[in-house]
Amino acid sequence: MVRTSLAVLVIDENRIRAAIIEAGLREAGHERVTVIHDVAGIARRIAEIEPDVIVIDLENPNRDMLENMFQLSRAVKRPIAMFVDRSDQASIEAAVDAGVSAYVVDGLRQERVKPILDMAVSRFNAFSRMARELEEARSELESRKVIDRAKGILMKSRGLSEEAAYTLLRKTAMNQNRKISDIAQSLVTAAGLLRPAEDE
Amino acid sequence: MSMGAAHQITAGFMPLFDSAVLVAAGELGFAAREGIELTLHRETSWANVRDRIAIGHFHLAHMLGPMPLACNLGLTPLASETIVPFSLGLGGNCVTISNAAWEGMAAHGAVADLDPARAGAALGALIRERAAAGRDALRFAVVHPHSGHNYELRYWLAACGIDPERQIEIVIVPPPFMADALAAGRIDGYCVGEPWNSASVAAGTGHIVTVKAQIWRNSPEKVIGVRKAWADENPEALAALLRSLHHSARWCQDPANHGELAAVMAQPGILGLPPAVQMPILTGHLQLGGGAELDIDDFFVPFDKAANFPWKSHALWYYTQMVRWGHVAHTPDNLAIARDCYRPDLYRSALKPLGVALPGANSKVEGALRLATAVGATGAGLVLGPDGFFDGQIFDPDEIDAYIAGQKSALARFLL
């Protein structure tokens, strides 16, 4: 099926995401994958690698520099076009939505490149999902910490048990139609403000 | 406001000060007063702006003046037809060079007066001296190949007898990286908008040697590029937006508002730089390096001098420079594409209800006005110019072939 393997260059400053894409490409049988995190000296690297497909993240401010380099085509032997087929609007949209862009050596057939692009798009999306879940987990941990501190303040200042302190927080949150962590944060902030000054 | 707005418009911008008229329209309520909910998206590259216009994420964007031409001429990887109904101002760029290159230029007669001819002569002498000593060519950076920066840098160098294709190297660097690249010695000079020139001067790592406002006074820079398919289907939304940009530009020009404008642009989601850094472009009072400072007339003009009018002669001048430097072939079809890209008709019809001064012509002879001049216009009086090129040349858009041929023969002289 694959006559000669394509040389794929991944340019991504995010090392974790780049590693995920590289792994995906290798699983799909692409052996000639190169990952670059830093664009310094990239012209020489591209000349060495002679990539057929270049995948780059859209957040990279160096896209203008790279495109100019492709067009001058001194570093890259053959002209590079973005995507295989400009008429494939859906895949272009999916790529931009996912935050990835691709450049392909002119003349490469669509069926050879499309799977690489689709893979990059799905891995970019998976990475975004993972980053979002990580952020949610982090903020949940933060909430739990602040609730623990609020409970501690209530237990100390009002002589409540841990369970009673939590119940009071929960009731207040329900009455005010707010999240428990918000009520806890307000309490912690207020307690900090009301704490007797030690140095004055 | 959001639910009640008659028009929803999404616009992209790059973190550069000359996005101010668009940003202020959104941030200060000029758009809302015209019934527009304007959503602004900051982008990280011009390629992203172009792609998001092409796939319809953005209806319009802050763009480099030649960029819509490049899209329509098929010079970019992914593009949709883009038109220009509004210009975001005149001037605003500088050429900054490293301390080492400045010392070399000073040894050949450069002084801190920003005079393009004197600075160019000194730079030419330095370049010849370096070549004779077998040293590497100086490396300059611009922000994009299809940019006012690239074309004005090349124009200046060529008019001073320096061949930008052979005697120096020109590379692309994103604006926020310019000062660092200069400080690290990766480049010897650059042409970029503010605040990225003053940034090198403030860091003590560069000297401003000349400015766009002296290479070509009151010359075009950024524009509003609009996806043509959207403009065709939404003429009322576009007209309302152009009126809001007109009011925003008038507000931005008024010195009484400069402090507030600087604060708006300083916000983390816009430029994310302190307000003080925004002031040189607004006052035209620049530190040049080494303690020298200068007041520059018409350094950046967001509204006066018909700054927002999308002159076809501006687009055609860019076209001649694209031809000059081999970016596009000069053919009747390409010329027609360049002629149709800027749309003064849309600007005029949107602003007509306001009863403001509007130029009567779509094109003008560029470089002909030695002094500020009142011109024929509908509505109240209108003052244009001065608009001279520093080398005294004139661009007559009715004589494009002769202009291109003249520059080609001037170029050929370098190769002798």
C-alpha cells in the first residue's frame, strides 16, 4: 500500500502535544517523523529532512516566517501548498478549528496525505480535551482545599463538628444559589480580613 | 446590548498599535452605537488571520495593506477574495538597526536626524566596506513578505543605491520577536511598526535610523480586509461598521484622548504592554537611541488627511512593488485584480449620510503634494498631504507601465 514512506515534520513548541502526534504517526506506520520545538535554524533542518508533509500548530507566531521560507523554496526543494486539495473545505475547517495547519509538497496525492492530516487533527483535539480535563481536575482540587480551610475556620470560631461545618456551608450555598467553593472562598477571604493584626 | 444588536461581526487583529481604530470601535462603544456587536479576536500570525477569513471564522480583520492583494492574486496558500473598504491609518513604522551597525553608519556620516537619503548613503558605504572586507551581508527583518514594511524598506534601500536582493539579506520575524532578535545579533536591522522600535531603543540595543513618514510621507499601512462573500451579502452591516470605524478614528486622532487610548491598547488582551510604551506613536516624539530624540510630523495618522480612505492608487503602488520584486507578474489580469481590491465606493456610500468630507476621486497621483493641500471633496473641506517620496519620485496610477519600467531600469543599474 505505502510505496515509499512519507517524511513528516512536526513543528510544535508544546512538547507534550508534539509527542502525542509523533506517537500517532508512528503507530500508523510512518517511520520518517521528525519533531522540532524551536524554529531557530529551521531552514537548514528542513533542507536536511526534505519533508513531504509539515504539520504546525496555529499558535506558533513563526508561521509567517515558515510560509515565506516555503515559498522562496530555496530551503525546500519543491513548492509546498497548504493542504492537498483546496476544495476540501470540511477538512480545512476541521484543522483550523483544532488549531493545526499543514503544508504538503505539491503533487502528493490526497489519499496518501489525508490520513496524516486527519490523525493530526484528532490528536490535536484529544490534546485540547486532555488539557481541559487537567484544568478541571486542578480547579476541583483547589475547591476542595478551600472548602477544607473554610470548614476549619467554622469549626474553630463556632465550635462546630466537621460535619456541621460542611452542612452550614452547603446550606448557605443553596440559599444563595452559589457554589460551595465560592462560599468557602468568601469565608476564607473574610476571615483573612478580620484576623486581628499581629504587627500593628 | 448583545441580544438586541442588529449586526453581529467577528473581527481578527494582530497585537500592533495600528489596530487601534478597530480595537477602540469595539472597546469604547463606537460599534455598539451603530447597532453592531463587534467581537474581537487577537491572533498570533498573519497566516492565521488569512486562514480564518478564508474559512469564515472572521468576517473581517486588521491586515497589512498588500495582504488582500496577495490573497486575490493567488500568492498565498489558502485565501478567499478579500476587499478593502477602509484604511486604518497612515505611517507608523520605523527602520531600527543594531548598535554595531549604527557605529558603522556613523563612521560614514550618519547622524541622528532620520533623513532617509543621508542614512541610506551611510548604510550603502557601510555595506560596500563590509563586502570589500569579505564580511557577511547585513541581515534585515520585516514582518511579512507582502507588507508595507518590506516594500518601503526595499524602496528606501534601492533609492539609495543598495540592491536589497543581493547586498543585504531580508528575513521574516514576528513583530514581538524583533527587539530580541536584534539584541541577540540574529539580525542587524528591521522595519516594523511601533512599539517594537522604541522597545529596542529603550533596551539600549538599537537605533532608529529612519521612519516610514519620511521615506514616503502620509503613506498607507494597515487596512480593514473584508471577506468579499460576506460583504456582498451584508451591505448594511458593513456600512454600519465603516461608520463606527470613522467615529473611532476621529476619536483616536484627538490628542485629548491619547491617554485613554493608550490605556485601552495596554490591556492584557490587546497589546499587554504598559501605556507609556504606546505614547511615542501617538505623540510622534521618538527616542532614537544614544540620547537623541526628535518630533516627527505625521508619524502616525489614524484619521486626518483622509487617512481612512482606501485609495486605489495605494493598492496600485503596492502592486508595482510586488512586480518590482518578483512577487507577481505584470499582466492585464493581475493589474485588474489589484485595481478592484480597494473599494472607495463602499467607503463613500457608507459615510455619505454623515455629511463628512469625502474625496471625489478614487485615485490620486502619489508624491505630488509638497505641502498640505485643500482638495475638491464633497461635504466640508478636506486637506491632503504632504505626500512626497523622499527621493522626489512621483507615482501616477495612470502611468503604471512607465513607473514599473523606470524602476526596472534603475534596478538593472545595480547589476552592472
